[in-house]
Amino acid sequence: MNHFKILFGVLLSILAVIIIAAIAPEVPQVTGVPHPEFKGMFVGPNNIDQVSHTRWLGYFYGIGIIFLFGIMLLIGNRKKGKPTTIRKWIVAAIVVYLVVFTMMVMSHWSYSDNDGGPFALFMPTPTAWMIYAVWFVPLIITAAYVFKFEEAIISDQEIEEFQQFIKEQEVKDK
């Protein structure tokens, strides 16, 4: 599998979302209008989250960024041209990230459609998804690098070989 072709495809899809967003119809009065009673206060009669095309464009942009992040990790996860054992962890983390991100977005859409909703763990449900789930997904990748560092990144033998190389270079330079 050529990761660079996938990266190019992901970048093109993100660009497509940006172009579609640029030519999509504007949402009127999204920045707010003066409040009828309180001077200096603005109210937003139209919520950008309640417009279908902006919802989906934002969702697809987020998915694109997650894929971009994952592909970059997979490209950088090669040792001597071959993927390391961390690859499985990265793929699992990206799948979990996509699922959790989707759950957070769907929760936000529901919350926005219903002018609020139930609380989860003392927070609005979309916020709880962000704080308690989305935030922890990168820890999967961090754990992979912590526990598989010597196997996937640099082993003690490779460090010794590098130190020997440095010593040889110092001898040659003298």
C-alpha cells in the first residue's frame, strides 16, 4: 500500500470540502442581530449547526483531518522501509478516533436540534464526549510508542552500533 497516494487522496478530499464550503450558500444572520431589549447584545437567530450542508462539511473536514493525522503517523512509522509493530496500534487508534469523533458529532447535532439535552458526567453530552473520549484517543498512540519504543524505534543494539559509528568517525577525523 502506497501511503503517499493515500495522503494525496486525503489532501484532495480536504481541499474538495474547502472548495464546497467556499461556494456553498451563506447562512443568513449567522453572526447575530441586535437584541430587541438589550443594547449592545446580539442574538443569533440562525444557528450554523442547524444547516445541513455546514454540518456535513464540518464532519467531513474533521474526518479528513483524522485521516491526515493517521496517514502521517503511518508514513513516519517505517523502519528500514518496513512498517513497525506500532502500525497495528496506530490503525486501531485511528479507527477508535473516527468512531468517537462520529459519536461526538452526532451527539452535538442532537443537542443542537433539541436546544439542549441531557447531561453526561456533569457536562452537556457533546462536551462530555470531547472531554472524556476524544481527548483520550491519542493516548493509545502514546502508549504504543512508550511500550514498543525499543522494538519499533531504536533498540539497544542500534544505539551501540550508532555509538561505534561515531567513534569510528572521530578516529577518521583525527
